[in-house]
Amino acid sequence: MKSDQSIITYLLLFLILATFAKTVGLLNINYSEIFGYALIFYGIADVYLVFGSHKKIRLFFSAAAFIVGIYLFIINNFIVFGTNNLIPPLILFVIAGSFLIIYLDNYKLISNLVISLIFLILGIISIQLLGSDEKGNIFLAVNRVIFSYWPIFLIAIGIILLIRKR
């Protein structure tokens, strides 16, 4: 419980300081990007705390917060046109990623992996159907994020593997 309070305290402190810095002109980012960073921080911190405890609902929403934060980061830092068409695929990708995290929390529940893969495929199909001109842009933006931040992904995977061994 104390860790939960610490996450919320640091999150609120970050939001207050970032909003103040933007207001006085120290930061040149928009509010949705600040909110995205807050969601990324909250998602990572809460997944770290909850992982291994088999609290599926909380893990689902923490992973969802992280993925939505990544989405906000991508649309604010890379040129992506037609972001309104990306909302349905985003919802499908959030569900897919959240079920994948739940599966990683308990490998015995193969159904969560299957559900994750189904929603991932549906997300890709929906980008193909809805994205028309934008699909190349979003895939290019996601590629840039992956290739720019691959060390962070490796660290996150390492932390997950370390937590699983406990």
C-alpha cells in the first residue's frame, strides 16, 4: 500500500512540476505529451509492483495505461497523420498488450496469450482497413520508437524476467 501511495505522490509531483514548467515556458511540449509521460511512468511502476501477484484486473489497466502513454508519445514526437483513424486499432492494441502482460504474469493461462494474439491481428487488420494513407506513417513511427529506444525495452524485459524468478 505504501508503494501505491509513493507512485501516486511521484506522479502528482511530476504532473505539477511539468505543468508549471510548461506554463512558464521551460518546457516546449504540449499537455497531451505530459499526460503521456505520466501514463508511461504509472504503467511501468504499477506493473512492476503488481507483477507476480496475479492481480489480473489491476495488471490489465496498468499495462493499458503504459500503452496509451506510448501512443501519446508517438503522436507527439513523430509525424503521424490521420490519428483519428488510429483510435480503433489503438484500442485493439491496448487490449492485446494488456492480455500479453497478464499471460506473462501467469504462463499457465494460455488463453490470455491466444486472446492477445487475436486482438493484435485485429489491430493490424484495422490499421490496414482504416489507415489507408496513414498506415505507412504509423508503422514508420513505431519502427523509429523501437529502434531508438530498444535498450529501454531490453531493460524492461530483463526486469520482468528477474521478477518472474522470485
